[in-house]
Amino acid sequence: MRTITNHLPTSELQALDAAHHVHPFTQNDALAKKGARIITRAKGVYLTDSEGETLIDGMAGLWCVNVGYGRKELADAAARQIEELPYYNTFFQTSHVPAIALAARIADLAPGDLNHVFFASSGSEANDTNIRLVRHYWALKGKPEKSVIISRKNGYHGSSMGSASLGGMTSMHEQGGLPIPGIVHIDQPHWYAEGGDMTPEEFGLQRARALEEKILELGADRVGAFIAEPVQGAGGVIIPPSTYWPEIQRIVDKYDILLIADEVITGFGRTGNWFGSQTFAIKPHIMTIAKGLSSGYQPIGGSVVCDEVAAVIATDEFNHGYTYSGHPVAAAVALENLRIIEEEGIVEHVRDVAHPYLAERWHALGDHPLVEDTQLVGLMGSLALVPVKGERAKFAAGAGTAGYITRERCFANNVVMRHVYDRMIISPPLVITPSEIDILIDRATVALDEAYKQLKDDGLL
Ligand code: PMP
């Protein structure tokens, strides 16, 4: 058997990658031209690639490595659990200690009466669970027709058939026959892109009331739930105007609609509280969790359910479950991760240290000739790239061209930032220190300067 290790030359690894590995969400033509950047190890907020370069990770992997890389405690927790009980399921009236302990811990941390957890291995799976859970709940209450779920355009809830249907990404719906029936989308609260002449507050109210209009159009007796991310993440870190969430809450309460907060990104400290629902003062009946639950060290997610929904679901067998629901190794690692977040005061670090410092440096990027609309909540931020300032202007070249160029300049300068069309976004590990924030922003500034020059040279400005 051929041994493939870190010690092979990058070109050989890239050739094998191209020959055998089908990549998720990747521009395949660009990948074919230059080959993948191969990450070999990581520590703290830094990644190392196969050429020995060190990158600062402004995205915490995919918004998930909240406690930073290289935590020996998490490796030890996994090793201990693998030796003691590497696998058992939680079907058919069995359970095990890691799943019990993790469910109880999440119930402690989650706001209100969100006291019950149905485990999955990812955010996508958890949102698929939510679709079935909501419909089953209403059926058990004698209202099976309350099956429609309302979600939002440019929302992201995962990549499986159900979760991608909940999502409002047209580029995803174009592939594979989505959305599935019974899911309808309303407009998003993205003031910068769609707010026109309204103030953000007026616009926030208008976009929240789109939910009420949709409920009235369909009939409240047909609508089971509304799902949304407290802050849209993959859609471009869109922080809704302050008027949005209070109005949404009023509407779901009035029409007896379940509120699902998709906290896959915003959970576990990202917004400066344990959950985004606390930051935005909302009271969901169900929260989707994943990513930061284990800081990405193990694939685990879940649906955190309130007392009432759990009580109704418990009156019948819920014919749903994954082989890895509550996987003991993933659960043990998640539990240890939550201990680290709590004992090291990582949520407080975000709120009191990292956010205030990043806010200063992030908003100062608004002085750059290419940048406006700097947004930041906790440690998730975005900015708009613009050809001219002060007009919320768009580039004449196709949407995303400037973003892609800037992202490439970031990568070349050893800082990982992502682009969503022409918005640049960050979501660094929550343990990032002020001096590391300086390195992140200094490199991002060089990348912006280079992108600006390249856009000018290419006649795109
Ligand atoms: N919901 C949200 C808000 C997400 O950001 C994501 C992933 N980016 C998901 C769900 C899907 O999670 P996963 O990729 O673990 O399936």
C-alpha cells in the first residue's frame, strides 16, 4: 500500500487530491489551475501549510474552532472515551454517559426552558431533524396542516435536501431539485444591499412584517415554524437592524408559530453571549447547534428543544435518528470543549477584550478607499468592497469579482478571510488576543491595498 503523508512534496499531494478528492463548495476551474492549498497542522489561531507557511485563521476553520487549534485536553478526552466506550447508540431505550452529560450541560447553558437535546452530527442534519420535529409536533397536536416552514432568502441552514431547502441560496436551489415542498422564503433584513432610502430601523420593521404578510397569505393554520439565523453567516455576516428581531418575536407569538433560531454559528460565544438568542433577546422554541459545540474537533450538532415541544414529542415514538446521534466520542469532546469555554472565561473574553479591540481595528478599515459598511457583532464581522464610497455602489464587473480577488490577496498574505460576493467576512477563533488581532488586521490591510491596486490595473475600478 502506498503511504501518503505530510512528507510528500506539495505538488504530489495536489495531484492526488485532484485525481481522487471531490471538494465541497469549490470553484473547480480555479482549483484545477493552481491546486489546493494543503493545511498540515495548526496551533492556537495559526495554520501551517505543506510549504511550511504560517497563516492566521480569520475564519476559525468554518466558523467553528472557537477554542483555537491544538487543545491537548480535547485529544485526551477523545482518547479516554475511545478506550472506555468508542461507540454505542441511543436508540431503542439505551443511553450512555457522554450523551446524558452533554444533554444536561447544554440544558444548563441554553436560555429559557430549552432543556432537551436531540443529537445529530452536523448543522445540516440537525435542521433536517427540525423539519420533521416541527411537523410531527403539530400533527400530534391535531394540526397536521400546520406544516409550512417559513425561512429567508440568502439564509443558510446546511447542504442536505431538507436543510438546503430551508436555506435561501438560489445557487444551491438550482442544483438537485430544491426546495422540497412546504418551505417558503421571505426577504432578508439586509439593509445595506436592499434598504433603499429607508432608515435601517424602518427597513428592519418592514422586513420583519414580511413574515406577518406571508403568514396571513398562507393562513396561520398552515404555518408551523419560522427559521432564521440570529445573524446571517454564510449570507455575508448580515446583522439585522435593531427593530427586526423584536418585531419577529411579536409576530411568531401572535400567530402561534414555532421560532427556530439556527445558532450553528452564533452559538457558544460567537456574539459575546453563549447564544445569539441572548444577544438579540429572542425566545426560540428550538435552537440548532453544531460547530462551536465541539469547536469543530468532532462532528456533532443537535436540536435544543423547549419543554412544551419536548413534552408533545414524548407522547409518541419519533421515527427519526442517526447512527451517530449523541456519538460518545463526539459528546465527550464537546463536553470538554464546553468546560474549556466556561473555565477559561472565553465568552467574557469575547465580550470584554477581543470584541472591543477588534471593533476598533475593524471599523477603522472603513477608511480604506475600497471599503465601507464595516459590521461586527462579537467576533463575526463583514465589510463591503466598493468601487466608489458613500453610495452603496456595486462593481460593474460581475458580483464577487472584487471579493474573489481580495480573498486571493488575503490567502497570498497568509490571512484566511472569506468573501461572499463582494463582502469580506471574518469569524476568528474566540481565543484570539489583541496582538493576534493586530496581525490579522495588518495582513488584511496589505491584502486590501494589493486588491485595490489589482482592481485598478485590471480596469475594474
Ligand atoms: N446552519 C448554519 C447557520 C450554518 O452556518 C451552517 C454551516 N455553515 C449549517 C447550518 C450547516 O452545518 P453543517 O455544515 O455542520 O451541516
